[in-house]
Amino acid sequence: MSTSEADGNGGTPLLRISSLAAYYGELRAIYDISLELRQGDVLAIIGANGAGKSTLLRSLVGLMNHGARSHIRGLIEFDGKRIDKLSPDQIVDAGIALVPEGRRLFARMSVQDNLLAGAYLPRCRAGIPTRLEQIYSLFPRLRERRDQVVSQMSGGEQQMVAIGRALMSSPKLIAFDELSLGLSPAMVDEIYHNLGSIIETGTAAIIIEQDLKRALAACTRFCVMLEGSIVLEGKPGEVGEDAITAAYFGAGIGTHHVQ
């Protein structure tokens, strides 16, 4: 996939992935993925379970660099620097944050303590009061419940905490793995409303989302993954939903690029 040439944004891409492959042991999970994102872009990655979406995000944030257990090949550049050999901490420090599937919060800690855990890097510490205020303004419910233990909160409230924790590192790119999975429609509406506010600040985003209509409404570009490869890409409104659905289920043949 190449999301860059026809976007007309100019300049160096914020993120460039070239010929990326990822392996679990000897099992190849993704094949020759190439894509680019620029500042303010929102890329929706669409695909069925097992398509390779989460593995792509794990590769991006340094969670596939485990030697024999899992590894990647290819090139990942972020903000002009190569990051595919860096550790997860170094990648967060470079400006990429992940909101993982399942949220992975510290269940026995309070909302505020979970948020503070996202600001563990030295460069983040001076800005903690400002970032906390920004997150509490974005999610007023978290301000009201900042001393509450997160295990006592609903799934949607926990997702807000997970997003806030990621924002505490002041990312230039935030990646959401299954953003709305298991949440009520009302909570999904609220989270997507706040996602718009995050994007308005110039932060780029990657969204893995099973709700096709929601993903297409939120993104500036999308790609469909099938069996570890990108089989369709384009911009919302320029590709018919029938074509996207066909790619999702593997009804088409070959790889399609729509610029």
C-alpha cells in the first residue's frame, strides 16, 4: 500500500512502512506491507479476525522483536528515523502510542494512577499537569472518577482511561487496536466524538475497527487486510462499500489500489 503520492499533503511522511513481513516463529503472519501516513492522517485498517491487523500494529510499536519467538523484516521509519529495531519504550519516546485490544490497565490502581503510568518517560514528566488537565477536559467522566479503581468501571470508561494513558506520552501517532470492541453504542459514539478532538490537534491515528461504517466515517484513508496482505486501499467515498465488503471476505482476486 502506498498512501502518499496522491494525497497532496507534501513533505516527508510521518510514518513509512516498506516491505514489512512479520513472523511468529517460522509462521509468516503478514506479507510485504507498505504504507505511509502524514501528520493528521487517520488510517482505518479493516479485516476479519486473523487478517493480520493486530500483528501489523504490534510490529509498528516494537512488540514483534523477540528473536526466535517473533520477528519482523522490512523497514519502518517514523518522523525521519528508522524504528524497526527499537524497543517498545524507545518507540513510545519517538512519538507512537498504542491503545491495545483489551486495554491492559492496572486493574487495582486508580484512574489517575493509570494515567500517570503513561507519562513514565523522562521527556513526559514536566508536562504531566498540563496533559492531565487536557485528558480530563476531553473525558470529564475521568475527572469525576479520578480516584476510582479502574476494575470497578465499565468497559467504555476503561477504554477512556486507556486512551488517556496513551495521550499522556504526547504522541504524534496513536494506534487503536479494536477501538470499539464490546462497547455500548452510546459509549462508542462518545469515544468517536472525542477521537475527532484528538485528531484536530494534528495527531495522526491508525484505527483497527470491526464496525465498517464507523471506520469509514472516521478515517481519511483505509486499507483492507486479508490473510496477512493489503488487498484494497483508498479513500472513503471513492470506493464503493460493495467493493470493500468483497475485499473483506476475499471475494476479489488480486490487490487493488485506489488513489
